[in-house]
Amino acid sequence: MCLSVLWAPQSHPPAQLGPGGGDAMTPILTILLCFGLSRDPRTYVQAENLLQPILWAEPGPVSTWNKPVTLWCQGTQEAQEYRLAKDGGSMSRTILKTLDSKNKVKFSIPAMQWKHAGRYHCYYQSPAGWSEPSDPLELVVTGYSRPTLSALPSPVVTSGVNVTLRCASRLGLDRFTLIEEGIHRLSWTLDSHQHNHGKFQALFPMGPLIFSHRGTFRCYGYRNNTPYVWSEPSDPLQLLVSGVSRKPSLLTLQSPIVAPGENLTLQCGSDVGYVSYALYKEGGDVLPQRPREQSQAGLSQANFTLSPVRVSHEGQYRCYGAHNVSSEWSAPSDPLDVLISGQIPERPSLSVQLGPTVASGENVTLLCQSRSPMFSFLLTKEGVAHPLLRLRFTYRAQQYLAEFQIPVTSAHAGTYRCYGSYSSSPYLLSHPSDPLELVVSGAAETLNPPQKKSDSKTASHLQDYTVENLIRIGVAGFILVVLGILLFEAQHRQRNPQDAARR
């Protein structure tokens, strides 16, 4: 029988990788009385037909600074001693098997530090000799600020379409690693390159995607001189594959132009039997899924509330429906823009060229202008859930302006405002212009339908009085004309006898 004895300082338990270096991480003396003696298991004569040990880390191989980590080495029931070694020879630890350890032992790191990061192997010794080394385990500690992870063109794509995952950081990181969370924990690593906006990034092509490819991803970055010191993980990005099911509708019951601090509810719904809905912001993340709420006429819907609204909520949104948790997602809804006002200090002005009162059927031009540079102007009408028009600027008479030409009907009567925006951030708007009231003649009944019979009778009487007055004015004018003719004839007759007497 083989006998193993370990001497180590009392202040450092043999089952831990201590925070200090040197002697704290290595046993002072190990006396191995076996068939062969050596201080390094890699120089031991390895026995044939011994199972290769397995090495893994809990909670995972990527650890946050100062957090505890446990390394497990699994061998066989006959194993009597385990050894953990770090490449470079800077750290190693030997531990004897106890009665309750069965076929595996653990090496504990109470607080993860820079020096603990690296590449590890483990070995075990049995009466037949030393095993082969385990597959390498790369232990990583995070330290840099987190990069951003986004999907191009979208994290929700149709089956069979390619998608690119972009990991980017403002730090000068040399490489980026993309990890798919899950049982298999797949990973990919690429060199970074500097984008024209100054960011360092790596592009990971994925696809063509099928339904089974959906998953959650994170990315990390690191420098070449410290390959085991990574950045903090990016925010998770969920990749979804949509199908051909009929698209739901996405709307808001209020104006999509909101100021920071206000509340905005986006409603996704369909008459298809979807059981859950997901909301996605273009260039951002898929928001948490919401179960459906049944409404009337067989419609189902889910409400996504942005409360309170922040500047980061600006952008274009779509939503998707799913028949059950495991099914693929529907086709995307039509896009809905969420616009944040008050982000540009200037306030444009709004005027109408033909005057605020126009007849139905005429063309009217609403002029939105600003002395400060604006790339585009947005015209909205109160009481309408969606913006009406957006036009790119023209420059004339030292003004940035846009002319909104509208063929007027009674439905166009109401209160209008306009906003300006920059090309770099089209969803961030200026302060609104002063309101402009547009009155369409002949549109009173359309805009303000009668609520009571008495109101209808009053309007009818007013109209009758107007006709009667016009008739009276016409009769009076006719009488005045007749009287003028008679007076002219009377004067003419008086002159005739006088003329005859003179002759």
C-alpha cells in the first residue's frame, strides 16, 4: 500500500489556495513513500489505462475580483492523492483524499486575485501510479469596465437569415471573447479592430440561424499581455429566431413623444392565439417577455410600461408573439418610434402661409423653421397617437425650415406643434414650438358632432335665421332700385314742360 504524508504551515489549510504567494501556495515538504519518488507529478512514471481526471470550476471559470472560487478535480475511487498545478509553476497544491471525498476533491480560492488567474491542470495518484493531466482549465478574473454587445441587424431574425454579434469597447482591448450561456457554454474569440467612431470591436458572424440557435450571449474583452484578466461581462443579449406567423400590432394609447420622467405604455396585441409577447428595441435588447392579457373580441395583448421614461428609451420598437414558451416567435410588428422631447435647447416656430382658417379641399402649408441648425423637422397634431410628418431641412433666408403641405379636410382641423432633431440622434427632439390652431371652415359639425337634440335644433334655427336675413337684404335692395328708377322718371317729366315753354 502506498503512504502519503504532507507537512504544511498550520495557518494555511491544505485544501485552499491561499492569498499569498511562494510558500503559502506550495507544501513545504511532501514525502511520498511509493514505488517511485519525485517532487513533480509530471516527472512521475504515469501508469497506463488510468482514467484522465476532470477539472472544473464553480461557479464558473470566469470569476469576479475578490469572489470565492472552488476548483474540483475528479479521479477514481482508488485515487489517494490529488495535485493541482498552474502553468508557469507559480502555484501548485497537493491534497490527500479523505474518507468523504470519494472520487473527487476540491481546491478552494477564498478570494480571487490577479495572481490566481491562469491555466490549470490536475493529477491524481493511485496504487498504479500517476494519471495523465486533466484537460486544461483557464481561470479568468474580471477587472476592466464592461463592453457592449449588440446584434446586427437585430437580435430577432427570421429563420435561415445570418446575424452578426458586435462586441465593442472604448478601451484599447486587443481581443474579445463571445460566450453562449447554457449547458455547453460555447465560446468564440476574435482579434479586435478600431472602428471609425474610436471604439474597439469584434464582429462575430452567426448563421444562417435556425430555431435551435436561439440563446443568450455575453462578451468580454482583454489585452494580449494579460490574457486571463478580462473585462466585466457585457449585458446579456438574447438571440431569438422568428417565424412566419402573422405579425402583431404595436401601438401606444398616448403620444409617442414624451419628456423624461413621464410614463409611456406600449401595447402589443393580436387576434392570433399568442400566449406571450416580447418587445424589442432596434439596436438594443429584447425586453422581458410578458404573458398575454385577454381582451374583448378574442384579442390578446400585453402592456410594456416605460416608467419613468429616460433618454435611453428613445428609438424604434417592434414586438413579437409566441404560441408557447418553446415555440418560435412571430413575424415582427410594424415599427413604433419613441421620441424624447426637450433634448435640444432650441425651440422652432410654426406658422401657416394661408392663415389659420382654410376651406376644406384647399392645400395649406405649415412652415416649421429655426435659426439654429436642424437636420429634420417633425410635425405633430394633438390627439393623434403617431407623429404626422417628418421632413429634412432646407436652408433659405438664413433659416433652417421645412414646409409641410397638407390637402385639407375637416379631419385636419386641430392643434399642431413641430419639433427639430439632429441627424446623429433622430429620436431626440427639441422643445416643441408654440401651438398653432388650424380651423377648417365647414368642419364644425365634423369636429364637434351634436350630443343633444336641442343643440341640433339650435343650429338649425341659426341657419334658418341666416337665410331669412339674406332674403330680407335682397328684397330691401330691390325696393331701393325701384324707388331710384321712379324718382329719375319723375324728374325727367318735370323738365319736359319747362323745355316746351321756353321754345
